[in-house]
Amino acid sequence: MSLLTASKHKHPELGYASDFISVSMAPFIKDIKKKGIKIITNAGGVNPSSCAKALQRVCEEAGIQMNIAVVSGDDLMPKADELKQQGFTDMFSGEWFPENVHSMNAYLGAGPIVRALDMGADVVITGRCVDSSLVLAPLIHQFGWTMDQHDLLAAGSLAGHLIECGPQCNGGIFTDWHKVHDWDNMGYPIIQCGEDGAFVLTKPPNTGGLVSWGTVAEQLMYEIDNPALYFLPDVVCDFSNVQIEELPQDAVIVSGATGNPPSGEYKVSATHLCGYRSTAVATVGGVRAADKGEKTARAILKRCRRIFHQLNLEDFTDANIELLGTEHMYGPHGRKHDTREIMMWLAVTHNQKKALEFFAREVAPAGTGMAPGLCGIVGGRPRVSPVLKLFSFLYPKSNVQVRVSTFRSPVLKLFSFLYPKSNVQVRVSTFRSPVLKLFSFLYPKSNVQVRVSTFRSPVLKLFSFLYPKSNVQVALEMNGAFVENYSAPSTPTKDYLKQAYPPTNGKGQETTDNLPVGDCVFRLEDLAFTRSGDKGNNANVGVIARHPVYLPFIRRALTAEAVEQYFAHLFENTDGDNVERFEAPGINAMNFVLHKVLGGGGIASLRSDPQGKALGQMLLDFEITGVPDLPNLAKNVP
């Protein structure tokens, strides 16, 4: 959203995902109209009205008419000064409301999309909303579910949660990746939902990928906190007892989600400027490649700091050196330190663009004055980019005015007649690219004026908080005309729910006290699937036992404390209590939430894995020791 905001600042008619118009809609618009397909998209970004107008032009050019609805009201930038005065703090870090807010959007729900569909919209374009609402809304519209049928809303939200990342539930990034074929033709997921909320998840025939109990269970655990408390604008979902049943030919049945009333607040995510960043990546080959890479990186930093001192510039606000190829991200668990080729990753931040412009220029000299074997700076001179930091908070729904607007394309009819050829002037124009050949000669250096220009952008950080739903005005427009404001249902605070579903953390678990012991040792990968993702500066790692017999043994070994020790080298805080563990017994799973583990998270992080995508893979090497022959035990259990 921050990138779309920057785009809109430069060009007021932009700020939406233009590929949605040119790639997804324009080539197929007549077929979409002919087959009566409804389209719901959050491609509107920070300018859904402009997105709708662009689609309207496509319809006009195709000679068809479509009812195009727009949901707006998520953009809270007009309230930035007011919210700052109200003293909101970040819901994760506790930081105070930032000074330089770049973008600020409330996550809307399915309600206004349903209203647009009820009013006859063929296409609904939204700004910021929770991804799952794009699936929940048509189910509410089709089946006539009401907003107080929380179990059904949870089921529809689960369907949306599973497919919101495309083929990730169809074998994408699956632990058993070697069992997934035809990556070049991955099938995207299809949901076939019944009125009772149970649904089949499958994919188109003759496509790549894999739909199985494991692929879908992994995706269920992706980027969530407590599986029993998945907060959405329309419902608080409980996914802890969801059941997944495999069907033949790449399909599963999913059921068992339940729900509670939603809170009266929207989650709001704001980005704010937090300096600038630049990253240099270079290949280093030869004996002692890691030593050469580290010495090169430190020399570049030392040289830049000397320049900063001479120019009265501050030091870097942060610097991160990684030697990719040495298992650097594994920390003390790394095994490969004598590799003969590595990628030197050097990422830095600074409060001033000027300082990082010097850094960007000082990387290339390493190729001639530092380590032998430095054979390629990836992407050329490093770019300087903005650090956008996330700030999240909760905001009353009643303060958000949601609007639905519609844009109707005029119907263009064909009118034909005969006209004399002699009155028609025909011109043929050609546009040919010239053939350029290389011509070389010597020219006096004194006649050549050399200029170095740099184009840099700032670092923006994300800030999130909760805001009362009643304070957010959500508007509906249809065919360019304002229709109504949407008011989200408001309910009491969510604190009672958190008390009802605390983390287990693996301390004092009675269920593991009487487990048998043995002499076997297993890697976690032998016994479980894993899937990891991010939420700001936090990450989650879902661990799903491959067989119910394995779960108590995994639970006994893989406590919150054990996971924190395993990833100790990645946490900002070293005082403990950085990890929470939650249970999802329906799929034999546990979910670990790791706090402040991503170095800032997203584009605010200087790490090569800023979103924690590799954490699940790293945990697969965790050893489960002192257990019986578990596969043998599993054979004797139906």
C-alpha cells in the first residue's frame, strides 16, 4: 500500500494495481460479461475510484455494460492529525504514534462487499480489506447468511484464508516439495462451498501442484497467531478444531470452523518514514570465500564511516552483514563454513540519503581494491530506498465511514452505412526502429563533462493499531454515484476471548508426562510439516504432526522455551518470553508465535529473510531425542 501511495503522490490518477486492468480484465472482459462471472478484487489499492474508471473505459471500448461498485473509506490519512492527538500506540511494540505518516488504512471486512453484490454489482473494487473477505462476501450474498451466524462466517473466512495466497494451499512452498510436480503449470485453488459452510478445496484438472491433507493443513497455519482466536472484522474465528479429509484426485473436505462475535474495532496499519536503506550483494569465489566476504564488507563500512566523519555526517543507524552460502541464517546451528563460493550481503540504514549515496558509490571499488574472487555485484550500484516501518493499532468501527459507489459503462451500439471511397483518404505510416552499429574513436578527456545523478527514496516503517469501527466511514458507490454509507456491526471488547484461549507454551503439559521413552532420534522433518510466515516484526511457525501418534512426543520436546533457544540468535530481546505456543488439535498441530524476531520485518528489515519464510525450514532440523520407534507405533494405530 505504501508503494501505491507513492505512485498516487506522483500521479493522482494512479495508486491502484494497474495489472488488474491490463492483464486480468481487458483481454477477457467480453467472456466475463457473457458468462456472468462476478469479480471481487482489492486491486483498488489507495485509489479504487480510479481503478473503477479505468475498468469502465475497458468496458466502453469493448461495447459492453457492467455495474462496477467501489468500496471506500479505508483510507484514514485525512484523520492522521486527529489520531496522533488521541495517543494511539502500536499494538505490537507499544511505540507512540509516528510523526511522518506515509499511508494509513483500516482493514475492512465483507459487509460492504455484500451490500454491493446485493445491489447488483458485476464487479466490486475495494481498497484495503482483509483478504479472506473477498471469499466470505460472495458466500454471504449467495446463501443469505446473516452477520450473526458466526460459525458460518468463520467457515467462509477459513475458505478465504486458505486460498488467499494462491497455490500455497495447492503444494506451493510445501515441506514435501519433492512430491509436488509441474511447478511450471501450478493449478490455483477452487472452493466449492455448501450452505452449511463445509467446503471442498481442489484445483483445475491437468494442472501442476498437489492438494492433500498436508498442503492444506500447512496453509491453515500460515501467518496466524492463536488458531482459536483469528480476529477478522466480521468474526473472531476458532480454527483450532478444523478437520481436513482427503478425497481422491487432488481434493479435500474442510469443516469444523467456529466463530465468535467480532470486536468493535478495525485494525489499522500505517507506514511511516524511518530513514533510508541500501543493500549491496556480491559474489565471492575461491578458498576462504567467507573470510574474504566478511573482510570486504567490513572494509566498505569502515571506509564509509571515515567519509561520514570528514563530512560531519552521522554513522549508519544499522548495518547487517550476512555471508549467504555459509548457513549464516542458522546462527550456531550452521554447519557449512568452508564453502568456496558465497554471496556477501551488506545492508545498511541511515537517516540521510546523502550518506547512503556515498555508500552506494563505495561498493564497486571493492572489485579492484579488496578481495580476490569478488566477481559480480548483483544489480550493479546499490539503490537507496525508503525504509517504511509498520505501525498497527485498533480503531472504532463506528468512526470509519464506508462508501459504496458504482460506475456503469454506457452501451455502445454499432451503426453501419455506405460512404463513397473517393471521400476516404487512406494513409499508411510505418514506424521502424533504426539499426544501430557501433563506431569507436578517441576523444580528449578534457572535453567530456561527467555528472553523477542519484535518485533515492526514503525508508518507511509500518505502524499498526486498533481503531473503533464506529469511527470509520465506509462508503459504497455504484456506477460513479454515491449509494450509501456502511456501518459495521459493533460488539464488546475482545478481552474475554483472550482469557478463554491462553497460550499453552509447553510448560507443565500433563498430556506428555506418561509418554514412553526410547533410544530413537528423529529430525522434526521426519515427524512433521512446518510452515512459517510474518506479521510485521513477528513471525509464526506452524508445526503439523504427520501422524496423531507423533504429536505428544513433538509437544514434549518442542516447547516454547526450546524454540526460543533454537532461534536465540534472531531475537531483538534476550530476556526470554519471546515465544508463545498455541494448540490446533484438529489437525494435530501447534503454532509458535515469535516476537520481534525479523529485525524490524518487511522492508524495514536488513536481513535476507525479512519475512521469516525460512524459519519453518530451519526448524525441520530440530532433533526429537529419547523417543521410541515412532513410525512403528504409528503402524499399529488406525
